[in-house]
Amino acid sequence: MRLQISQLSKETGVSIHTLRYYEKEGILPPVKRNEKGIRIYDTDDIEWIKFARCLRQTGMGIAEMKQFAQLVIQGEETKQERIRLLRQQNRRIKAQIEQLMSYTEVINHKIELYSLEEE
Amino acid sequence: MRLQISQLSKETGVSIHTLRYYEKEGILPPVKRNEKGIRIYDTDDIEWIKFARCLRQTGMGIAEMKQFAQLVIQGEETKQERIRLLRQQNRRIKAQIEQLMSYTEVINHKIELYSLEEE
DNA sequence: CTAACAGCTAGAGCGCACTCTATGTCAAGG
DNA sequence: CCTTGACATAGAGTGCGCTCTAGCTGTTAG
């Protein structure tokens, strides 16, 4: 698959502005260009964007995503470090989920209180 | 319980600045003052701060928290509306949890891929 | 030919939720 | 007395993650 930026934007739900911003920030390896200087995203780029969004939406910051991207660019020998970062991210997600579950109980408790007060 | 701002800050983990900011924004009903103009938070205030943090940390925005606070101030007749808002918040939390769970799977999948490539 | 459109860059601007600064008052301790 | 420290206010500043603008090039359709 080879997409231009607007198609990729539709495909991923990431705005054109953000796609260029991610590249500028080094979150995306420099994307190949055609002879006109237009970005052509290949399958790997597309997969990486989707994965990057997954990291982002689970609360990873831009700086850490950049760090991860740099590791990918550096190649094979950084695999262990990448696994370490991903495991850390999963631990954070786990903590988030647990926090959310406890908060949802607090809110449920409040709803019950309100309902009981109703006389 | 009657606390001054620095004690409340320690009690709740919310910074002094943020406590005053919340009050200014109307997220906190105007706090009683002593004769010197110093804020004295009572048990209700303390509970409300803790609950507000719960809303905040589950992704409710400042504007909606303010709306909720205004309903509390308006009193009994807004109870149904408050319940509605809290149920909505719980639905959002549920969606967040589901999203996080699916993303954690994606990340796990990536970790496995990395581990397999290892030869 | 020209207008509409898609892309490009550099850099400015924005919204949110804080967070901090400047300046001042008041009470207690050395 | 005077410094220290907790509190107060109004308003400025910050960091993050976008998001948009200005001004440009090149392609395509009428």
C-alpha cells in the first residue's frame, strides 16, 4: 500500500497536520518522497502510525514515543530495550484500568446515595 | 473536620494553587472564611474535593465539573440531572477501559512479534 | 489561461489545566 | 522590632499536543 498524506489521514484518523508534526518530531522515520517531494507512505509507515496512535492513546508522551521510534530506527540490537518500554507501557495501562475501575465504583456509590436520598 | 488550605492540600494531594483555581472556576462552592479571610474547609468541602478529583481523573473536563458543581449548589431538584451526568461519566469510563484493554493486547502482540524475531 | 486543488515549509497560535509570580496582610517567635 | 511563614489576590506564564496560517509549487479540469 502506498498512500499520500490525505489518504493516510483518512485511513488512520490522524490529521494531516499531526502526521507532518509527528514526522518533524522524529516520531515517524523520515517518510520517502516522490520526485515532486510529496510524501508517499508505505505499508510499514502505515502500520507504524497505527501503532504509534495506540501508544499515544494509552498515555505515552510525545518524548517517549520519539525515543521508541529512535530505537526502531537503530535496528535489531535495540529490541530488548523496545520490549522493556512496551512492557512498562502495559504496566501503566494496567494501573490506569485499575484506577478507572475503582473510580467507577466511587461514582456508582454516589449515584446510589443520590437515589436513596430521593424519598 | 476543619482544615486550612495547606492541610487540605496534603490531605487530598491537590496543590494549593489548584484548590484556589477550582474555587475561582466555580468547581468548588465558595468556601467559608474565618474573620481573617482565611479559607476553612469543612468535611463537606473535603469530600467534595475528593469526589471532584475522581471526576477529573476519569477525564471529565473543567467545564463539565463546573456544571456538576452548579447543580449541587442549586440543590435537591437537580438530583436527576446529576445522576444523569454521573451515569454518562461511568459510560465514558467503561469505554476508556475497553479501549485500554484492546490497546494492551495490541502492545502485547507487538512484544510477542519482537520476541519471535529473536533467533 | 486560470481557477481549484493537493501538496510543501516554517513558524505562529490555541485550548486545557494547571502553576507560578508579585505584592500584600497578619500572627507568632527570637 | 523584625523576620518568618501561612495565608490572600490578580493576573501572568507554562507544557503539552496539537492545529492552523501564510505563502509557495505543481497538476488537473473547464
